Amino acid sequence: MAESQDQLEIKFRLSDGSDIGPKSFAAATRITALKESILAQWPKDKEYGPKTVKDVKLINAGKILENNRTVGECQSPLCNPPGGVTTMLVVVQPPTVEKEKNVASEAKQSKCVCVIL
């Protein structure tokens, strides 16, 4: 019985309403490992998929889960029914166009250095 409490069934809900999973994870599994699992299982037909773990945010019980935490630490009794399947929302951050624009505009600006002796 202790083994079943150490294992959690988790499915990942994507923004279009489709799911990845459910899959069983140990309570000691880090959130980073969940994100790596999502990257490996991401549907190939989805247009804007994450490229790295940094592109993925997981939300459970209204809280963004931190990479260095474990699944067991992030459990919420309201959203994680005993013996049931936990659903976590997957948010993919789109590539930041604004950062790319800033880098491009900085490259266009001339740099001037003044030295006063």
C-alpha cells in the first residue's frame, strides 16, 4: 500500500484540450523530469511545441511548479485525488520575439566610447 502512495498517475493537459498521459511517476520525481517527459511525448502534429525544458511551465492547483521541487512536494489534496489521476496544465512559452527585436536593434546602433584623460 505504501508503494501506491509513492506513485502518482499524472496526465498533462495541453492548451488545445488534448492530453499527454496518464503516466505513473514516483512522488520523488523532480518537476524537471516531468517536463523532459512532456518534451519526449509531445505530439509531432502540434505546430508550436516546446524545444527545451525552459519553454514549458506546469501548473497544478493554480500554482506554477518550480523545477527543483518534487511531485510529492507539489501535491494538493483538492486537485490530487487519492488513487485518481492528477491533471497538470502545460503552458508553452512562445519564442520571445521582443528579445530578438531588442538584440537586432542593439546591433544596428553604433557604439561610442569616450575616454577622458
